[in-house]
Amino acid sequence: MCRLLLNCIVCFLAIYQFIVTPAYAQVATWALESTTSMVNHHDPLEIDKTLTLSKVVDLTMETHPDIALITSMEEEAAAISERSKSWTAGSSQIAIGYQSIATFRLNYATANLMVPLWNIGQRDAQENLAKEAEKYAGLQAVAIKLRVAGLVREAIWNMALARIRFEQAREERETAKQLLDTIKRRVEVGDLPVADELLAQTEFLQKQSVLILAEAELMHTHKRYTSITRMGKVPTFHEEKLVGIKELGQNHPNLIAINSQIDRKQAELIAVKAVGSGQTNVVAGILSDEGIDYRSNHAEFFNVGVVIPFGGSAHAQPQIAALNVEVTGLMSQREMLYRELEQAHHEAEHNMEVNEVELENANERQNVSEKLLKMTQLSFSVGEIGLMDLLKIQSQTQQAVLYAKERAVIMKRDIAFYNHAVGVMP
């Protein structure tokens, strides 16, 4: 009787740690303490208490490849603005020539300056194009930053889920090890058959295999995070408050950016149309025989004129038509983008609603499973059931606990994903 009581106590203590493990431990903070690596490969991350999610996005933005695109857009806007400030509509030209009148054996030198003038409304169109290009560069930077924020959010929450699974796998392996040690002692005293020890050893090895794979996946999420952010540090706190938006409006950064791109193309179209048949040129020049002919009578002639283009609309139409195609294509992209964003908003909202209900169900399932496990452990300790039944109930309980932990993380992750879907920066 004393031996039976002793076996009950040993068995209960062996799995006590698993039972009392809270379902939401370390959900809101990182638990990246040093652990014994199962595989000779480790990608550690340092916790920085001064680092925020917003700061991570800003630092990631500084090293993101698209930053070069933003810089080129800003340079383009500056170049267009500089051109609109010019007094002339293009480059001035100087024509230098030599003229000979054979009949009178006279020789002259000629020099003419041609200055292109702005057509009516053309300079204003260029100024407007410069403003729209500058505006588009800034708004495109916001849209790129939102995309970067989405990558960072996904990477961080993938790490959080991988960490939960790794910790659970480590706890299950420890539980299996304690149970194996307990059964070995009971086998030694003849209370259990050797087959139970082999079964418990198989269970331990299986749990160890799960831990190895969970650790590998955790390291993969670490690497994905560092690849995206180019950082080896993570923020202590990364949860977000829900920004509830009932309907998706036109103030989403991606919609604002594509609207600005359409405005820029339309401004470019107006600027091209303002060119018309071409630029009107003012021509001023001189004709002189000074130093050209030894018989020179020091004759100098000054001339001025205007070169007016006409009939060139047919040559401008292909460029105008090409810009019209681009504008129409952008409008089509805007409509498709709005539909995609609307769908993403609906799915994010629906996921939160579903997971809120599922989290309650998962918590209830965990409570019931833990009660059943306690009863099963007691039954096994007194010999009412076999080890196979205990391991089956224990596995079901562990799955229920892991599922509840995952749902707690996923619920918080869905808030972050919802904020991203409606265009909210961290």
C-alpha cells in the first residue's frame, strides 16, 4: 500500500509542471532567453527595451531596396521643377555660318541665336507637373513604408507563434522525460512491465524530434526577421491597439498613392498637349564682312525673326495616345486595388470575429482536457488503466494547451493584420 501511494506521488510530481503551465505565458513579451540548442545552428536575437515596432519599421525603411526608387522619384521631381523655372522652353542654339556672293566676289560671316519660347500655358503645365511629381514621390514613400510595415508585422508574429510552439515542445519533452524516469523506477521495482518503459522511451524520442523541428522553425523565423529588417534586435513589446474602421475609404495609403500617380500622368499629358506643334523660336543674328574680305567696307547687318511651327499635331498624337493608355491602365489598377483592399479588410475583420469565438472554445477545451488528464493520471497510478491510454489523453491535452496558446497569439496577430489591411502604420 505504501509503495502504491509512493508511486502515485512520484507520477503526479513528474507531470505537475505540465499541468500548471499557464496558457498565455509570454504572449505579450519576447522570451528569447538563452536555451540549449538541439542542433548546431543558432540565430540569436537581442531584446532591445528601447526599440518599438514603429522604430523597427523606420530602420527597416532606411535599408530597404525601394528607398533608391523613392530617391530617383524625388530627383525627377526636382529636375522637372528646375525646368519649369527656366526662362526658355528648351536649349538655345547658335548657328554660325559663312556666306559668299560669287557675282560680286563678296564674303560674309553669319551668326544667329535661336531661343525657344514657352507656348501659352506650357510653363504653367510644367510647374503643375513638377508639383504632382513631388507629391507622388512623397505619397509613394508612404505606400512603400506601409508595405515594409506589413513585412515586419508578419515576421514578428511568425516569430511569436514559432516561440510558443518551441516552448510547448520543450515542456512536452520535459514531461515525457519525467514520465520515462518514473516508469523506469516502477519497472525496476517490478510494478510495471518492460514494455511500458519502451513505450515511454518511444514517446520521449518522439517529443524530442518535435522539439528539434520546432527549434529549427524558430531559427528560420529569426532569419526571416533579420533578412527583412537587417537588424539583430527585436522590440520587447509589439502588440497593437485595434483601429476599427467599418468601411474602407479612399484614405488608404495605397489608394492615395495610385491616385497621385494618376494625377501625375494627367499633368504630364497636359504638359505634352501644351507643346502643340512645337516651340516658337525667336531668332536674332548678324551678317558681317569685317575681317572676312580684304575689300571689306565694314558692312554689318542685324536681323531678327520668329520661327513658328505648324502642322505638327500628327507627330504629337502618338505620345499623347501613349500617355492616355498609361492613365487608363492606372485607373484600371486603382479599381482592382480597391477591390483587393476591400476584400482584405473584410477577411481581416472576419478573422478577428472567428478567432474571438474560437479562443473561448479553445480555453474551454483546455480546461476540460486538463481535468481529464488529472483523472487519467490518478487512474494510471493505481493501475486502473494502461500507459497507452495515459499517453493518448496526455497528447490530447497537450494539443489543447498548444492550440489555446496559439489562438491567444493569433488573436493579437489578427489585430495587427487588421490595422495593416486598413492602412494604419504601427
